[in-house]
Amino acid sequence: MNPQELYQRDREWHPPAYAKGYKTSVGRSPRYALLSLEGSDSELTGPTFDHNDIDPIDHDLIRNYAKSGDPIGERIIVHGRVLDENGRAVPHTLVEIWQANAGGRYRHKKDTYLAPIDPNFGGCGRTLTNENGYYVFRTVKPGAYPWRNWVNNWRPAHIHVSVFGTAFAQRLITQMYFEGDPLIAKCPIVNTIPDQRAIDQLVAALDLNATIPLDSIAYKFDIVLRGRRSTFFENRPEGN
Amino acid sequence: MVQKLDYLKESASQTAGPYVHIGLAPGDAGFDIYRAELGRDITGPNAKGTRITVTGMVTDGTGAPVKDVLIEVWQANSEGIYPGTGEVEDGFRGWGRVTPDFETGVFTFETVKPGPVAAHSGAIAAPHLNLWLVSRGVNVGLNTRMYFGDEVDANAADPVLNMVEQAHRRTTLIASADGTTYRFDIRLQGDGETVFFDV
């Protein structure tokens, strides 16, 4: 029996491939329409991961690359749940994050921004959601940084997030922004998203209840993947 | 007014950006942090079937290589079984991550040739790899498939290939075969634009 199909991805909610304010998308966006496929095993199955694949420290960006001490920056907890569109938790799924350091510099051989590399900060982490779809990372708040699009563009502070779900067609990469950041509204990458409600959904809320007093501040960020259809009645196969 | 539908909306996609390697393939970013990076081995040591090499390049609308792309591969084993749907060889994940050389833009990876798999509505799909591309400038990850040029009959009967209305565009999904090495180029835009799917 085929796995259950997914709800149609709402392409009006996601950014379009071609978004002229984000210049790199101009030459990298397909011009022909996507060909819509009904789900088969190729799309409705996907890889799985377990605790043999990763180490417990992988979700602690304050410690997972520390050489001589803690990284510089505002200590934060980022936590939340991975849910599907039916509001159900997605358990045991892989969540991977990456980010700039507190000065806005990435540990990447292609990043040449003048802010310094932090010797104690790698800038990536990974974890599996628990049985309730819950995940947590500890890190430092990334800095804003300039990028070439227009001459004077600044990325708001953000953390890149990659999530799997249970089907290859649920695969998602997005970015998490921080409540109150005035750069969000001015960012051409954020503004590839046409619907303000979809943008708001990517802004993590300051979560004082989850802070560790005198230690770390917290932000809550829930991630929603496509939902699976319920099959109370079987589809009638085409042609019958 | 009517009752409210209590569905959530999928989180909107955002580009993986130029530094996707930090998160998904840190060795490519230039540092070593994890005990083992995920996706470096698609098949594991026990996979049966024909070992193959796939090489190619992703190009943009001007024809230039997209050197900062990251491709994920998802495939069945040589018997056409996806992990999770039946028994596969111990260690066979069927999933991997591929990045091109930063200088040339050429990617190369090794795997086994998958068997035919079930298509929608009970038909049989020709052997194929499912690919998902992310990079700077790509706002939502792009799904496509790689079919095998030496599977002429199976490709001719494949329901997805046959759904591509303009027959000449089907060739954008078929890798050319040279023994056990397959060449597969992906064009994001322009002449010979690859067929991408909404899956």
C-alpha cells in the first residue's frame, strides 16, 4: 500500500522562484511551470535518522566547537516543535541549523566579511525531535551582516533551519528570524515571501518562560511541514 | 460565517543561501565538527546491484555553473525498494548529499543503480533517482528526477516521463550512459531547461 499522500503545497504562500528584489533568483529560477505529480513512493517516503547518526552535543552550539572557552555573544535557547499541517507532532525527525557568529561572520571559506571568525564557534547544530516533536538548541544570537544585492543590504539576524519529516516531498529549508528586528521588513530575501502572515510565521517569539535566569534568553520557533491526507475512502484508480 | 478549519500553514521556504555547507556539509565549508557528516554514503557497504558513478553540472540561465548548489538524492535499492517500505540491505540509506567542486562546478557521486519502483496508481516507474536542489537564489528547493539513458524501454513506458507534454523536454531528465558512468546536467533556466516537479 502506498503511504498517504500529502496536502498540496501552497505555492502562493511560498516565495516564487523568480523574485526580482532578490537578484540571484533572477538567473536561477526556472521559467517553465513545475510539472505537478501525484505522490508515489518516490515522493512519499524519505530517509530516517536515529541517535546513532548524531551525538548529544551536536545541538549545543556553545559547546560543539569550543576550543578555549565559550563563544562570544548573547546566549540563547531556540526551541519549539515540528508539526504538520494537521497540527500533529513530527517525532524523531532531523533538524539541522546553521548561522553566522555574533559578529555576523560565517565559518565558511567563501565568507570574507570583515567581522572576525570566533575561534570557539562553528555555527552549526543538529538534533532529532523527541516523541512529541519537540527540539531545542543552545547557541549565541547571530549578528546582522551586509550582503551584495543592492549596495546597502543587510540580512536581519537569522538562523537557517533544515527539516526532513517522513516524506522526501516534505523536505524544507527555511530561516528563523528574531522578534523585534527592524531589518526583517527591509530584507529582499524575507520579502520574496508574498504574504505577511507567512513572514510572521518565520519570526521566533521571545519566550521568557523558557529562559534560564541569569544565563540564557530564549526564543520559541515552531516549524510546520506539509500534512498527510487521511484515506477514509480509497481514491478510485484512474480509468476504472 | 462558517466554522474554522484548524489546519496549520506549512512554514514558508527561504533560500539555503551560499553557506548551506556549514549546516549540511561542514567539511565543504572548510571545517570539521561532527563525528560523521550525514549523506556522504548513499548505499552503505552491503548494497547489491550495479555500482555506478553519476557526474554533471548545474547551470544557471546564463550557462554558468552553480557552484554553491547542494543536491540531495533519494533512491530505491537495486530491487526497487525504498528504505522504510520493505527490507533493504543493512546500512542502505538510499539518501545522500552531493556538492560540486567549488572551482569547476562539476559534481560526482557514487551509488547503485536503483530498480524499477511503483508509480502512482499501480503503474511501474522506470529506475530513477529523486533529486532536490537548494542554493543561493533558489527560494524553494527544486525537485527533479534522473532517469537512465540505457533504460530505453522502461523510460518509454514511464508515466512521469510521459506526462511531460513536450516530448523533447523529457530528455532533460535522462542521463547519458557510458558504461557504469552517467552524465546528468541540470539547467535551472534557459535552453534545455530541466523539467522540475511540484511533488
